[in-house]
Amino acid sequence: MADYIIRDARVEDCSEIFLMIKELQEHLKGLDRMTLEEEAVKNDGFGEDKFFQCIVAEEKPSGEAEPALVGYLLYFWAYSTPTGRMMTVEDFYVRQTYRSQGTGSALWAHATKVALEKGCRKVEWIVHDWNVKAIKFYKKLGGVEMSKGEGWLVYRLDVNAMRSVVATDTVNKQ
């Protein structure tokens, strides 16, 4: 079992969180599509108009070593009309050498506790279908796969599609 603490991320953690975001994107084979910059993480997570919350797993230092971040869970609040308040997990990552030591479970337990304290009725996230280890972990948590069980599909508009929607809006043009 690793010796670490789970805590809310602080602005001074941004550089390390950003490095872990890049590590995760590399693992997900998405680093070449990543356009996010560190400054955006700082502004969007710790600025005046926060878009996300983040918790981190921090290794307790031994001796004179500096504490090191070994994982993070990034989430935001959403609303579900059937159930009300919900937490959406955008990213969950534990560095390779800290996996299978309870770090990920501790991050999820902390996030779930925060969600319950906020009155959330559910937590949702997505996972790649090829990420078998993650799927096994989520099932162990009690996660339910919704695309088969409830027939949900996930859709997205990228920034170009968003601009196209706005450009073709004939009702709201002034």
C-alpha cells in the first residue's frame, strides 16, 4: 500500500497535473489531438470562473524529498433531469508505478464522498472500450455500462461543428 494523501488540488499543482494529463492522453493514444495548454488548466480549475474541480493523490515524502503527485481525478458538476445533481468525471489517472496499490480506489472514494456531500444522485464517466483494465476497475466499483444496459450513445460537437451550428442559426441572428 502506497503512503499518500488524497486532497483537493491547488493552483501550485497545475504543472504536475498538466504533465499527468499529457501522460493520460499518451496512454489513450490521444496526445496528437491534445490542444489544451497548461494556462487553461490553471484558469479553468483555479481562476474566477471555475469549469472543473480536481483531487490529487500526493505521495508522502520520505526524508527530505519533496511530495510528489501520483494521480488525479478531474470532475465537474452536471444536472440530470431524471435524478438531479450529478458529478461527471472527465479524467482519472494514476501513474504506472502507483497502480494496484489502492491509490485509484482512494481517489474514487474521495470523489464519491464529495458527490454525496453535494447531494449528487450519480457519478458518470466514459471509458474506451479497449481499456480492459479500467473497465474491470470500474465494474469492481459497481459501475454500470450504460451504452448496452440503457442504450445510451455518447455524441460530441468539436469547435468547428459548434461554429457551424451557430453560423446556420436563422432564428437567433440579429
